[in-house]
Amino acid sequence: MSAHTTEVAGGAAPAIGFFERYLTLWVTLCIVAGILLGRTFPDGFAAIAQMEVARVNLPVGVLIWCMVLPMLVKIDFGALGQVKSQWRGIGVTLFVNWFVKPFSMALLGWIFIRHVFADLLPADQHDSYIAGLILLAAAPCTAMVFVWSQLCKGDPYFTLSQVALNDSIMVVAFGPLVALLLGLASITVPWDTLVTSVVLYIVIPVILSQVIRAALLRRGPAHLERAVRQFGPLSISALLLTLVLLFAFQGEAITTQPAIIAMLAVPILIQVIFNSGLAYLLNRKLKVPHCVAGPSSLIGASNFFELAVATAISLFGFQSGAALATVVGVLIEVPVMLLVVAVVNRSQHWYESR
């Protein structure tokens, strides 16, 4: 997600913006608006759902690009040269992001969707819910982590280099990782749509964003900074409009079974707490400075839910349980991550008392 910055390159110092601070409220309003609009104008939203080319919904595709591009423009892949200076913190975050979080979410999905809540959830959506949870955990957050890092007084150079490295890995690892986990969960992998989604929502935006970034930087860092701030509201607005469309199609299922959202939130909450705690403890064990351990634990726990929403829609459709599961991730991301920030800040004395 986008965030305002006072300096985009290495010395990033973002402050949580108005829209970001109250994101849960906006998402809640989008739920209400989407449900009401979907029930009032069902034919109109049915027509929107049919605007597809190669199983890619065109209105949503445009909105996803409006979400993702502003975030990626902020990423300086030149920061990868700084990775070696904080290799222990980088190693912990990579381990949690790519070897723990996706697999722990798949396990939690299997436990809660197929067993604990199995009798309370629609049987025909079990696979779809698990797929949505897997998509949510398969890619680390890209831009909102700059806000979390600033709030816990994290090292901005570490945060920038970690995000740049994660984005580089995501280009080649997201598709295979999702396919592997869906296969382990006995969910059929629509390979053509998955490859299309990776190219459309990761590869092309990454390339295009760096072209735009280079063009803006040629006019000076201050121009890039202003452009990033101006792009921010576009990203949030596109996200909220996408949610209105999603809930317009999900409205009937939600109004008849509102407890579904609460049940889907349980594995998401557990995995955020588990992964952030694991990263924090591993960093302490390795004697990593607190200014690195804080953002490391936050990056290790947060999700790139914009990408998850886009991929879920492409793979399974607007009305799928997968799309709904990724939207639940949007709903709880900000309050849960602010809780993690508070724990990191209040435990600094304990962390440094080795």
C-alpha cells in the first residue's frame, strides 16, 4: 500500500497518512456500500463481471495497476547493494517470508477451514478459502512496511534494501510458490491464468514502475518525491473501488453468513502474530540491532494483499471464497500491524537486555 514519504530514497521517513490510518474504517464502508449497490443494481454488476479478456476482468485489471504501480515506483532496486551490511536481519526476514509464512498459512488454512470451522463454512468453498489464504501469505508487503518501519524507529536503509530484495524474489518465486502450495492443498492449479496474473500484476508493473522512476529522477529527487505523494491517493482509491466491486458480488453470501469473515480472520491473525514473533525472537538470538529487528519482524508478518486480491480474482473470480479471504486480509491488516508496532516499541528494553 502507498504511504507518504519525506524522502523516497535511502533515507525514507514516511508518516502514516489519513487514508492509511483509517483503512479499516474505509474497508468497512466499502463492504456496506458494495453490498447495498450489489443488491440494488445486480444487472449492472453482472455486466461488469463479464468484461473479461483471457479470464482477466478489464475494470479490475486497470484498478490493480493503479494500486500497484504507485507502490513500486517508490522502490529503488539499487538499494540491493546495501543487503550485505545487515545480512543477519535480511536472512531472518527472507527465512520467515519465503520459508515459513506461506507454509504456515497453508497449514492454518487446512486446520481451520477443513477441520475446526468445516461444518460452519459452505462446503463447496473450502478449497477456495484455503487458496485465498495461500495467496495472501505468498508475497510480502511492498510499501506499507515503510510506514511500519518508521513507526518503530527502524533503519530506513535496511527496510529499503529488504523490500527491494523481496520484490526481486517475488518476480520469479510467487508463481511457483503459489502453484506448489495449491498443489499441496489438493487444489487444481490453473496454470495459464496463474502465469498471466504473474506477468500482468508483477513482471510488467515492476518493469514499468522502474522506467517511470528513472524518468522522474532525471528531473531530480524532489520531483520524484512529489510524484510519489501525488500517486498515493490514486493507489488507495483504486483499492477501495476494487473492494466495492468485490463486495457487490459477495454481498449475498456475506449478509446470509456474516460469521464467515470472522472465521477467515482467525488463521490470518494467528499467522501474523506467529511470524512477527518468530522474526523478532530470531533477530534477538542473532544479536541484530533493535532498529533492524523491528522492521524485520514487521516485513516478515505483513502481506502484499493488493497482489493477493488481484490474483484471487483472476484465478477464481469475483464471487469466489478466495477473493473474499484476501479481502479479509485487507480488513484486518492495519489494526493488527499497529498492534505489532506497539509490541516492538514497548519491548525494546527487553530486546536490548541481552
